[in-house]
Amino acid sequence: MKRFLLVFTAMAFLLANTTVMAETKSEKELRTTEKIEFTDISNHWAKDVIVKMSDKGLIKGFGNGKFLPDENMRRSEFAAVLHKILDIELNYIKAPDINEFFDDVKKDEWFASQLYDLASLNIIDDREKFRPDDKITREEMVNYLINGYNYKSGMTIYEFDESTDFSDDEDIDIRYKNAVKKATKLGFIRGREKNVFAPKGKATRAEALVVLEKLLDNLEKIKNELKEDKQKQVVVETDYEKSDKSFKMKLKITNNTNKNITINHTSGQKFDFKLLDENKEILYTWSMDKMFIAALTDTIIEAGKSIEFSDELDMENFGDIVNKAKYLQAFIVGTSEDFKIDDRGYEKEIKEEPVEKEKQVVVETDYEKNEKVFRMKLKITNNTDKSITIQTSGQKYDFKLLDEKKNVLYIWSADKIFIMMLMDMVIEAGESVEFIEELDMESFGDIVNKAKYLQGFIAGTSEDFKIDDRGYEKEIKKGSAEKEKQVFVETDYEKGDKSFKMKLKITNNTDKNITIQTSGQKYDFKLLDGNKKVLYTWSADRAFIEILMNTVIEAGKSVEFTEELDMASFKDIVNKAKYLQGFITGTSEDFKINKDGYEKEIK
């Protein structure tokens, strides 16, 4: 019997307002109560769904009263409707740029902001190419649908058998099989005639609306159930209020049950607060400098009532700590037989107060890269209504190139001399200043091609705005043309009832042969658990001949190494494994081999 496990994580997510970024126009403003009548759906099988979605303001037609239900839906159209269904409202500190994710979508496209939200949440999990005008396939549609469901509901179904029950299961891309299986179990999809899923088939506008309507209904049902459940619970919430003068920490306990609850304390301390940085390191503990009476006490909260504990930190003394803090944790110091107290605390993320970009000083690092030069740029824009001054020495700025592990590869100022003289750099209101340095690719190509991040630095101080001494970072993207000329190493797997196949594929996309020098062992595999601890090493019980040999991969060709574990013997290990790592056990002068291996998450 095929098994599945339903895991609920943070289901109250549906009840919270998610604020990560400010949109140029609210999604709710885009909705309309205007009723649209379509003239081409009167006898259509999906008429009721189309009318329902139209009445909710979630879809529009093509004008002239047409909906065109049997036309294939574009990927851009599906993304826009999915965004509305999920009711996503995100707040960004800086203006979103869709080209961070896709190079075939323009910033001013009508769907760009919705697509950015979906990509940033990994609901749309493609990268580089989105193909907005392509017709969406059924398997792509289901993949995005389930990603959206997982995000919005906080529920994930883990499947231990990746095969589906459809007769054309072998035609479904391995990346989408779990999503198809989940969507089937949730009742979002069903096959066409003769139990055929037709994964590569194009989804019509009507078909897409039907599955989206089922997603909407399912999320609404979960939301209502959570509301009903929450009304019967003891709810513990951490919150804060932040101003220029104080930071107020709050712990609220609400008794939604129909009887009184009691919290037993072993001392006069009933609660505690902690402030943590972005790495979850403790910056401040409220109780650290306080004394409490050594006496048993009780806190009684009547049915339907709440109690709130709070304390304030003045920003004059604690401003540095509060501004570094990323999380506030509140603790109930006691025990109760009436409800479960989480001794890990109740956490609240401290959001940066949104500041209008139009009134900020904005510092941006950017670059331009071509075959001849790599141009590094640092731009400071004064969007305030007054001049700003930066105090510097002869050095006003700096640049660093970092690899993917954030190791420094190059520092622009390292081989330069600057005059030791204090000077002021004034940027007028509404003006910008930009610093640019170029590296010629003939001399610095190896460094630039290894670099994953460019950091720009303001080498000075200012009383008019906060300068980030950690620098201003920009990820260096690899262009599609450049990517096509690389050597690619990919780890993958196939998992079935009888075996677990581990695969390591090396593809030579360059225009010349590449050589890998190895011993008798050419590759290796490791299985790791969720904490990255090694569960299994393929080579551990094997012997290899001690002889040097070359593996040559011709231009445009691939080589793949595979090994199978039979599930009868290795089932426990495979089912515990969260990651598969593939290794090339050799060296090459033609491309960089990652000694840490090539990792694949096991879904």
C-alpha cells in the first residue's frame, strides 16, 4: 500500500497578514465587484466556475464579452491569476527587479510585479527563463499550484512513492511527480479519459480556472477550520511596538476555552523576553539584571479573558541592541496542566520600518560585464530634501569580489595609495554621485569568472544617513550565453519501491575536450540527513585499483555515473536521507571541481 504523511507546519499562517514588501498597487485595488457577462460560455462545461471566478473579480475576458475558455492559457496569465487566488501582499525595502530571477521578462510587463512575488516565495520555482508567452503545460500548472498551496496553507504532504497512478506516469517529469501526486490526493486534478494525465499537454483557460477554483475553496476551508479551532484554544502571542523613544515588548495569553486556566510559577518571575540577531544569537535577555521573589505563585486566566505582560526599553540606552535585533522571543516562565507551554518561547520577527524610497539616501552596487571589461559601480542617490555630507580621506570608496562562499577574491584598494587628507563629499538634494572602476578581463578574467558577489563600500562617515560598513552587495549573474559554454555537474536520483538510483552527470558544454585525472575511483556518493550528517558513503566498503587514469569528455558530450541501492537492504537509510551528494574524485585543469560535492535535495 502506498503511504503518505501529512505534516502541518505553521498553519496559523493563513490567519496572519504577511508583509514583506510595498506594491505599486494593491492587489485588492485590482479586484472589482463589477459583474462581467461572457457570451461564449453559455453551454460550456466550466460555465459555473468561470462565472464564480469572474464575480469574485479574479478574472477578466478578452473584451467584446469573450472569455475564450478553450484557448490555451499563457504562463504569464496563469501566474497573474494564481497571485490573485493566493492574495499575496508583500512589501519590499527596495524596488523589485524581475531580472533578478528571469532575463526574458521586462520590468514593465503587466504581470512582472506578480511574477516577482511568486518567484521570491519560490512558488514559481523556475529561474533565468520564464517563457511568459508559452502555453502552460498541465504538469507545470500543477507544480505551481501545489507550491502555492504549500506556501499559503503551511501544509506539506511528503510522498514516499514518487510514481503516480496515471497510465502515462512515465511521461511526467520527475520534478513534478510529487506535485501531481499531491494534487490528486487533494482532489485538485483528475485524469482525462482512460486515466491519462497528459502532463505535456497544454492547459486550457477553463481547465486552469477549475483547478484554481479548487485551490481557492480548499484554502478557504482550511482558513475557516483554523478560525474555529483557534476560538477554542489558548493562544499565546508575542508582539512589539517600536518608536523613536521606546521599544515595547508584549506577551499576550488569551484563554479561548470555556474554563479557567492556571499557570504555576516557581518564583515571582512570570515571563521573560529575549532579543536575537539575524543568526538567532542572543543580544539581550530581559530577566538578566532582575531579582524575583522566591515564592510559588499562580496566574489564573478566566474563560474568554486575556492577560498581557509587557515592558519597555528606552531607545536612548538600548537603541543599538534593538536596531540589531531581528527577532523578539517571549517566554511563559511556569507550567500548566491546562495547556501546553512552549519552553522554546513564542517568536515574532522584527520588521524593518518601511521608509519611502523617495525620501531615502539610496546606495546601490551594480556591474557591467563583457568579454573585455568588468565594470564595478557604486551609486549614491540623495532622495532627501537637503544636502548630505560624507567625510572621507583620499579614498572615497572601495570594491570587493567574493566567491560563492563569501571568501574575498579581490580588493580594489589593496594595491593603491591614497592621500592622507580629510575631505567632505557633498551630494545635493535630488542628486547622485557614481564611482566606477574597470577590470580588464585579460588580466582579471579568472577572478571575475569565479566571483559570485560584488560588494561596494563607502569609505567614510556621515551624520546625515547610516552608512553600512558591511558594504552594499550585488549578486553576479551568469549570462545564458556564458552558461551554455560551461562544464555542468549535476547530481540526481530516481527512487522507487525496489531501488534508489544515485546519478552524477558531467556535461561538457565547452568547445573543446576536457580531461579528469582519477585513480580507479572516479566518483562517490553520500546520503545525508536533515542536519547534514552523513548516513551512507558509497565508497566506504569498496576497494579501488591504485592506477592513474583519464576520463575524457568530448565537447558537447556527457558522461554519467550511476549506482543503485536496493530498498530491501537500504530502505531505512534512504528514507532518513534528506540530501544526496555526488563527488568527482579527481582533478582537472579544464574546469573547477567542487571538492564539497554536488548536492541534490531528496524530496
